[in-house]
Amino acid sequence: DDEEDGKHVAHGAAFLWGIFGCILGGIPLAALGAWGGAHTATHNDGPVGDLSRSLGEVAIVASKKAKEKQIKEKTSKAAKATAEKLKESFRGRSNRTSTSVSTSSQNPNAQVL
């Protein structure tokens, strides 16, 4: 059971160190940070290893809280609703544009705004 917890902590550390790396230096540093986070969480008994394990535990708690509050489901529902509103907005614009074009083609002296 301790070994399984250690793996979860290492995965959490890899995730957070990868995020930090991505923010600081893009994808190459994200990969290096993820590897380094997992490695130090499992093989380093010093302060760096303690930091990585602590970050891994934070990631685990955050993941559990997100699942508990169903953040993923709520976020995906909100994103879908926003996408639908944007789609309807663009449909409205294209209808107005085609209407103004057809109106100006009927009256050659009409000015297009």
C-alpha cells in the first residue's frame, strides 16, 4: 500500500513539476520537469525530494477535491454552452452580412458601411 501511495505521489509530483516547466520553458522543460519531479519524489531523501513529495501530495488532494466537486463535468458543460452561444453569434453575423450584400446589390447607389 505504501508503494502504491508512493507511485501516486510521484505521479502528482511529475504533473506539477511538468506544469511549472511548461510555464517556464515550454514543452521541453515540461518533459524535463515531469521526469525530474517523479525522480526526486522517489529517489531523493533530501529537501528537494521532500519538496517533490509535498507537491505530489498537493496534486493528489487537488485531484480528489476536483472529483468531489465535479469540476470537470461542470467545466465541460459550461464550455459546450459557450461554444453553442458563439456558434449562434457567428450564424447571426453571417446572416446580417449576406443581407447587407444582397441589399446593396439591389440598389447600386447604396453605400456599404
